[in-house]
Amino acid sequence: MTTRPLNPSKKHRMPRGLWLPLVLVVAIEIWFALSHVQSTTLAPPSEIFPTLVSLLFKGDLLQATGQTIAATAVGLAVGGFIGLVLGTILGLSRTADRLIEVTLEVSRPVPPVALIPIALMVFGFGYRLEGSIVAFGAIWPVLILTRDAIASIERQLMEYAALLGLGFWDKVTRIILPAILPQLFVAVRLSAGISLILAVTVEITINPIGLGSGIMTASMAMNPARMLAYLVWIGVVGVALNTALLALQRRCFSHGSSERSTA
């Protein structure tokens, strides 16, 4: 049996998703060059990217990134855990779902940033303020998708758990969580994106740390190249976060499928 060798040129091809951003960058640079725009709010890519590299080498950007990622991770962990617990309870108990449904539907539309004054009075400035706002926003995707995923589990699985006499904890860990794991990964990815957005928003609004604070500092200094460099870097961090979660998801499911195939 012969296998067709791979085309070596394919290994060096640029991912298709990068073509559009590159075209936009070139188009914007050409527009700046031809129009001779002098702006205090905009900067060409030829100024943004050297500024970004300079910030990386100085360490300011990496320090701010660590602060934002820390607040994002803490808020995501707390909010995700609360959402998972509530979603599991509501998915298993129709009575609990009916009792809490109105409260959840009233709370869910509340913008997390609207809670900043309350969180500021309770926690003051710092990570606890930011983490609490992020956690509130991270709850909802996990809660809703967990509840819906549990409600859609086949009755046969639940009857099987009842026949085995499994307790609540064993039922959750052995039956429910493995069954809803794909939906749970989707929920975590959604919550991770929301968490990063909220962390940066809180930093821009009131918390003097992280990437959002760097954007505000550059804006007040009328330094558009620095401000836009921070914005570009936030996009890079968001893509890296989503890519890492996707890789973790693929690894978990490929590991599980390989175990089943060898069994």
C-alpha cells in the first residue's frame, strides 16, 4: 500500500484566516500614506506595530496582560463554578427551576458593568472588584447551557442511574457530567470571551490595572499609536485564549475517543 506524499508547499502556506487582516492592514497603511492624515485619535499600522513591539520588550504590556488574565481567570472560575452548580440543580429539579426561573430571568439582563458601583463599595479597587464583575457575567452561559444540556439527557441514562441506586453526587459525576461535557466546553468558551471583555471594560471604566487601564492612560496622553497597540494586543490575547480552549477540547475528546476505540 502506497501513500501519496504531502505537497511540501502546503506546509508553508499562510492560514486563510490571516489574509483578510493583512489586506486590511495594508489598505489602511496605503490610505494614511495617500491622504496625509494628521490625527490625534488614529495612527497608521507602521506606527502601531513598532509601538507594540516596544511595549512588549519594556515589559509594561506583559505585566498588564498578566493582571488582566488573572482577573479573567478568577472571575471565569468563580462564575463558571456557580453556573455549573446552579445549572445542574435546575436541570435535575423542575421544582427548583420553577422557583428560581423568575429571579434568573430578572437578573440575567442586568449589565454586569451596572454593578460596578455596588462592587466598588463592597470590595474597593483591585482584583476583587474586577473578579466579581467578571464572575457575574461568566455565570450565565454556563448556567443556561448546563441546564438545557441536562434537560436533554436521554431518560434511559437517568433510569439506568436510578436502577444502580446512585446517589446525587455519583449521578452527577458518572452520568451527567460525561453526557454534557461537549456543551460544557462550549459554555466555558463563551464565558471566557465574555470574561475577557468584562475585565478590560472594568479596567477602562474604573480599575487602574491591566490592559484596560493602559488604553485609558494612552488615550489621556493623546497617544493613538500606544492606545491602538493595546487594542491590537487585546485581540491577540482573545484569539490565544480561544485557541487554547479549543486545543484543550480537542485533546480531551480525542483522548476519550482513543480510549473507547481500544476498549
